[in-house]
Amino acid sequence: VLLAMHSVLRQACSLRGPSLGWQIRSGCRQASSAAQRSRRRLWHWGRGQQADLEAPGTSAAPQLLEDVVGVSAVACGPGHSAFAVEGQLFTFGSNTNRKLGRNSAGSDFEIGPVLVEASDGHQPAVEQISLGLNHSAVITEGGVLWTWGFGGSFWYGSGALGLGKRRGDVASPEMVTSFVRKGLEIQQVACGGFHTMVLDSQGAVFAAGRGSGGCLGLGGAAAHGEASEFDELLFFKHTIDSVLNPGQQPQIVKVDAGANFSAALSRHGEIWVWGKNDYGQLGVGMESMAQKEFHMKYPFLLRNLPTEGHAFQEIACGDTHVIALSHAGVIFEWGRRQYFDPTSITLPSRYQEGLKDVVKLAAGDRCSFALTSSGELYSWGEKSTGCLALGDASEDSVRRPTLIPPEVFGNQPVVDIAVSG
């Protein structure tokens, strides 16, 4: 089986020449940036708590997928992975609830193509991918959302596909036509454990799936219920609870989803959280942990951060924690029952010891990553996840971002990173 944790990244590399039988279309003949994209390679690594390192595709050390070239998008789920090459989607791993989007056995460690096709036969290019526990989603050119996998059942409730009534397993990508009919272009999708968050091009936030613990952010009856279709979080249309932009509605620029909670980042650098707080993932303090069922059913602004002068440019949700990058270059972390308030784990980038030019954060189950503009990758978290790529000599618990030796990736710059629980 594909094990519970794994990390996947894209790497700029000079090697090329796919040889797999299903063929990856390469853009090597295109000039400049297209040629650079065609040289991107894929690495994967990690393991779960009950890891079998002899299982295919599983390793505590990064392994190069030799025949994959020209990767343009990548994503990880708890048991499956996906990537795109020039708009063509490929998947591998566990096919529970048909989440690979193609015909396969229970687990398929052979990489295979997935057909994303409209009713008129058009096959749009895949631009973004997100994978949940038992469901998957992509955004294709033109901002069209497609979902597949667990679609809900009588016994287990709603799926997180947003396709309507409970439908059982959806075996291949299906267009979410509700957005198309309204003329909405989807900018971002984030799959959680049993819910999905979506951001459109106008900054509106939508949610679908199980509302356990308030992770949908819809409040009211939906706080613990379900949404079989994507419902808009109208909260952001009505609130003016902002410190950095007082009296104005927040303009959301990013959403993310953990196992049972969600988060959003505004254009002015404020962070909103909602859902369960069983691991302190909402960052609202130790006192809240005394309440066993404490949760937030509406988005909640972490006011202490902007009040103290912190504005943020990036966030990432792990299974049970959040990491965030401030405009000053400071990385904050909370959750995992390790930090119950947002806690700085690096110095500002202006200091010699601070991380410089971080451009992306990624988080999974008990592990986190920071990627710099120069292609350096830093990791921290629990060694037992097999995701840190810091070698056998690393500490069991790495509390601060630590540089992964560049030679691990052939001394080539890393350009993207995806991780899951």
C-alpha cells in the first residue's frame, strides 16, 4: 500500500527523455520558460507510522521518479499522489473510493494517466491539483473545478465533491457545473479530510463536505452538518472585523484545509481560522484546550497577530497544525499540541540567522517545509514521519527549519513542494 505520509517536489533538472509506456508529453521543443519547465523532475519520499519500507514507492530518503519529466503541478493526499505534465493528469497510490480517477486495483503504484474530459469531448489542461483523504480535485484552464472519489453514502454522510446529493464513489473527474452556470472562475482548491474549500477569482470562499467541528465555516445548522454542494461563506461578505483594514470587508487571497479545520489569508495579511481545535490548530490559546469540544463554526480572526504588528504573506495547513510566513520573513507555527498560540520559530529575514527569501510553505502530518527563491528546501517536524529528508543522524524532533542538503536532490534547485498526512 502507499503509506500514510509522503512528500513530493518538483526539481529543475537537466535530465529528460521520458520512456514510460503511457508517454508523457514533453515541451522540450518550446523555447525559454517552456523548455525550462520541460526539465522539471519529480522526487518522492516518506512513510507512515506503520511503514513498510519495502512497499513500492515508499522511502525515507527522496527517490527520483526516473521517467517523469516536465512536471507543471503536483499534489499529495494521505494515500495517493498526483502530478500534471503539460496539462495531462497522472495519479498513483491507493485507489480507495476511486480517488485515483481511473480504473485500477485497490492500490496502484504504477503511474497512470487520468482523463479529464468535458461532455463535448474537450480535454482542458490541468493547472492545479489538491488531494484529500478519499477524494481529489483539479482546476483546469479557465478556472473550472473538477472533483472525484468518495461522493457520500447513507451510512457515512456527504462526500466533499460538491456535486450534489450523496452519490457513492465517483470514478473519474466530474465538472462542478454549479460554478460554471454562475460564470465563476475558480482560483484555488484545498481538500481536507472530509471537506473541500474553494476560492474564486473574485475572492469569494466556498465549502462542501462534512461540517464536523465547524470546518466548513458556514455556521448555523451547517456547523455540524454537511454541504453536498458548494455553499459560499457569506461571513466574509458581512464582517468588517479587521485590524489592518478597519471598517472594510476582508479580501481573501488564499484558503487551505487541514484534517478537520480550515484557514484563510486576506490581502492585508490577516489570518482567519475555523473548525476543530483538538490539537490547538486554531491558535486561540491553551485555555481553549480545557474545553473538549471547543471549535469555531465561523471564521475567526487571529487578532493578536496584526495587533502586534504582524502581517502575513503565506499560510499552510497541516493535518493538525498551521505554519505562516510574515512579511518580515518570520515563520510562525501553532497546533500539533505543541504550540497553542502562534509562535515564531525563526528570526526575521533581516537577521543573519533568519531564513532569506522564503516563497512557499507546505505542511503535512507532523512535518513542515519552507522553500526559498534560490531553490533551498528546509524541513522540520517529527523524524518518525520519514518526511524530513535530513538523514538518519537527525534529531527525533526537529523544532526549527533545517536545510535539506542540496546533494540530496543532485545539487539542483527545488521549485515546488507538496506534502500530506
